[in-house]
Amino acid sequence: MSAPRALIHVQHLLGIGHLRRALALGRALADAGAKVTVASGGMGVPNLPTTGLDFVQLPPARASDATFKQLLDENGQPIDDAWRARRKDALLRLFASVDPDLLAIELYPFGRRQLRFELEPLLDAAHARPRRPAIACSLRDIIHPPAPGRVDGVVEAVRERFDMVLVHGDPGLIPLDLSFPDVARIAGRLHYTGYLLDQPLPAAASRGGPGEPEVIVSSGGGAVGEPLLRAALAARTLTHHRDRPWRLLAGHNLGEAAFQALCREAPPGVIVERARPDFTALLPGALCSVSQAGYNTAIEVLAARAPAVFVPFADEAEVEQTLRCRALARHGLCRWVPPTALSPQALAQAIDAAEPPPPGLVIDTDGGRKSATLLLRAVAEKATFAGDLSQRRDP
């Protein structure tokens, strides 16, 4: 029997967390024996771990700002109908070429309404096949809560168009109903997988062991991380760790001028460098990790059992990272500083108060294996499980 074919659609608009999660899902499926194609609609990212995957770059788009209301093309111009048509046609040609047994769409219909021009035709094409693929939505633990008037539409889309919703999280830590109110109406299609990490975590290291323990400050993709990095530079002399090494990791989306300014301003004992692919290897020995609270970074930090301080990204109407901070703090897993209260003094106080997670805490980080098992089981059983949805309606 030939390997099942999977097509994953993902769009990152500002940070790169969505792309990292989609690639992790793709590698888990490939490790389980699938032939995986990842269709990425965001701007190019250097050093992507795509080994074993067929990575296809669609005509790229990004958000103009944190409102996500306007998309810009590869030339920095607002997308227009001609661009939408070109992108939709490229995606549909890819779908026809791959002829997948499994179609996984990241976030939609819970988000990415800006991409309905291509995702609805993609779903139409999938449903039009005589033996259509299993269709899944791949979802992080927290979404942007939909406006009340849009909840019914999300529920209807899930029930009519999708076989499964995979929530890459641990309901004991953060249940989906923290950010989506009508979980009960899609419960029959909802599956928690555990957290989906895009690289394995190293074994825990002693914070007093070989090497000089350091404070690690990271800003994810970096487009909105400069205030955090600057606050950390100023906070160092105010903390108990003022005489220890500090390492500031600036994302690749931070402009070169801002990056060079940070390098010039860093005093002795502070290393400023671009984000590193071995970030998770630095965490187990960290005195403290200071970062934003995106999905990938937060779980990597907690799974490495590093003392954690989070400063959530919360520009415009963004609430995902703030909700994550509140939930984690309730479990005693972090200290956090609201971005409106960010100052060197507030950050220093949080760093000095940070402690490792409680010894008995277990966070489910087996999301890759569990996701692949669920999805490939759906492919194997699609004659019944993923049959004609017109013959199967939820009560």
C-alpha cells in the first residue's frame, strides 16, 4: 500500500508560530509514514526545518500591522483581486497535483477569515472529489475569541466541512473553551493532542552545573519584540542576576538597524545575537527565561522547567498571549508583566521572583505523535469516519 498523502495549509502573518507548528505537524506525519506537502502562504523564513517535507511557497502575504486588517503582498503592496486569483489558482493546482488523502488547514475556520477567497474553494475542491480526503483543522490551545455574531458560522463550518478539530494543547492546563465559547457544539469532532513542539527538548540540566548559567531573553520572530529586549537591557542591573551573563535573542524580523543598536548598547556580560535554532538547548540551564508568551516559546520554556517571565504581545485587539499568561499564572507556572506595565523595574521584580515549575507538574508535549495517529487513523477509516457529511449530521 502506498504512503498516504497529506497536504497542510498554513499562513503566518506577523510572527512565525503558525508556520513552526504546521511544520512540526508535517514532520510528525512524515515520521509516521505519510508523504507530506506543506503549503505556506507567509513571507519566507530562513533556516526552516523542512527535511523530509515537500515545502511549497505560495505567493506570500503578511499583515501590514497588528490589526491584521490589511494584507500586503511580496512587494509590500495591498493585495488585490488579481493577487487573490493568482494565489487561489496556485493553491488549487497544488491540491490537484498532490491529490491528498488528508487535508489539514491551520486555524481556519476559527481564524484567517481574510483567506476565505482561497480556503473555501479549497474545501469545495476537497468535497467535490468522489472519494474526498479526511479534512482536519489544526488549532493551537488559545484562539482569538470570535465576535459573538460569528460563533454560529464557525460551528456550522466545522460541522459541515471538517471531520476533525485537533487542539494542540493540554485541557488540564488550558482548555479550548477559555477562548471559544461553544465547544460543546463541536465536541464530537474535537480532539486534544497535547502540545506540539517543533523540536525535541533536551534532557533537563542542572542550573548549577557545568557552564555559566545565564538569563535568556527572547523575542520570537522579532517584529514586535524590541520593547522587551530594551527593557531587559535596562533591567539587568536591577536584578539579583546583575553579575551573571545575559543573552538577548532578537528574531530575524527585527530590523537590522534596531538589532545593531542593541548590539552597541549591550554592556559587558550581555550577548546580543539573532534567534538561534538551538534555543531549546539553552533553556534547561537558564537562570530565567524572559520572553513573549507565544504558543511555541511558552511551552518550550515550561517543558524545560526554566523559571519563566512572560511579557505578552497584546497590541490592538490581540488577547491570545494575555489569556495564556493568566492561565499559566493560575497554575503557578510563570510570572508575567502586562505590556502596558512593562518597565525595567517591573521586569526586574518579575525576574527575581520567578521560580521553576512545581516538581509534580507534567505537561503533555506528545502532540506530534498523537496528532499523526489521529489523522492517519482518520485516513484509514475515511470510508466511514470521513464519508459523505451530507449523510452525517450532528444532533
